[in-house]
Amino acid sequence: MRSPSGTQVDGNNVQSIEPLKSTDGLGEGKGGIWKKWPWKDLDHYELMSDLILKANYSIQDFNAAIKDGFSPNIKDTVFLVALVTWIKDAYWQINYTCLREVIRTKFEFSRQNELTEARNYLEAVRSIVIAHPLNSTRHKEYGFGPAGRICIDVRGKSLLDSYPGAVIYRITPKGLEETDNVAENEIALMTCRSTQTETGKLHFERCCLDMRDIRNSAQIYIDALYGLDRYLGRLKKNDFFLMKRSHR
């Protein structure tokens, strides 16, 4: 059968999620990311290679975990969120730590707005899911702002069903939105925050996440890595020297 969002599920409320693209195709053609001269030095080239390996292992582990579908539970949710965080961090270090600045500043990913949105979303999800029950006050657009909302539990949809009629908020890459339609395979979060009207009293609110949003955000980072690879593949060493002169 299909959930309201069109994702194939079975009787056990398992969500079918498309695998992430591996990094095996990087460097095909004109060398791309495996050229040595675009990197700051040999040590940074080797660090980049290690980061590519780390990202690919994270991709492989993610794909293995969702091979038979995703069923919302705290163990798998935390594991998958950690993996996509490593993919995001690997790309950031490759681009901002390893690549020569004069080359990095000339690279423009065609979907930069989506990448920025994915970064903000994944940072918020990591803070909410992995760092709970710590206060997450840096993600106002996702409902976790200076007021101090805390995530106290991560479960399946049955957690939300325990409070019929209550307002439910969905955390998406676009931000926080109210919803009255939660799929059986979405991740349920129980959160609480202090009320402004009654000192010391906690206000409990229910939220949900879709693992497909987390997966799709990770895929944007992988796409950006392939975009960087194509950019470096087109770049010639003479172009680099011209960049250095104009950068002075």
C-alpha cells in the first residue's frame, strides 16, 4: 500500500528510501577531484582522500541500514542522522579546509540555495535528535530558538497517537509547519519548552520528521561533491596561475 505522501510501505510501517549515490564515480574523465595541484599541499590532498573515504563509508552504511526499508526507532534514527552529518562535514572540510582558497572562491555549485537549506536543516536535526535532551537554541526557524525547546523522546508515530487532537509540527528543510497528517513511518519527537506565562511550567509539544528529507539533504551534499569534481575536471593548471595573479 502507499502512505498519503506516495511512499511505498508494507504492513509493518516500513518506509522505502532511495539509496544515496556513492563517491565511486568521482574523478572519471579528466581526473577531477584526484588532481593534486588544486589542493593546498600534499597533506591536504591526503586529508581530502581520507574525507572522501569517510563519506563513502558513511554512504555505504546508510544504504545498508535502509536496504530493507526504514522503520522509525531511536537507534536507527540516531545512526542515520550521524551518518548524514559525517557526509555533510566531509564536504565542508574538503571545500573549506583542503582546497586552495583561490580555487574554492571560484567554484559555484548550481544549487547553492538548496545546499544552504540542507546545511541548516541537517544541523538542526542533528542538534534535535542526537544532542537531546540538551537545549537546542540556535535553530529558531525549526522551532528550537532562544526560548529553549528540548527534545525529550524519539519514537514512532504511536507516540503522537497517544495525544489525539493535539497540534503536531513537522520539521522540514523549509522550517517548522503545523500538520494534521503524519504517516505511519515518520519519526515522532516529544518536545517541551518553558511557558512565558507560568514560570517553571513545561509546555509539551509533538513534532515529526521524515527520513526522506534527511536522506535528500545528504544527497544534495553528494551532488555538490560531484559538482566540485566536474569543476576541477574542467580546470587547467594554467587557469590556476591566472587565478593567483588576479587574486593578488
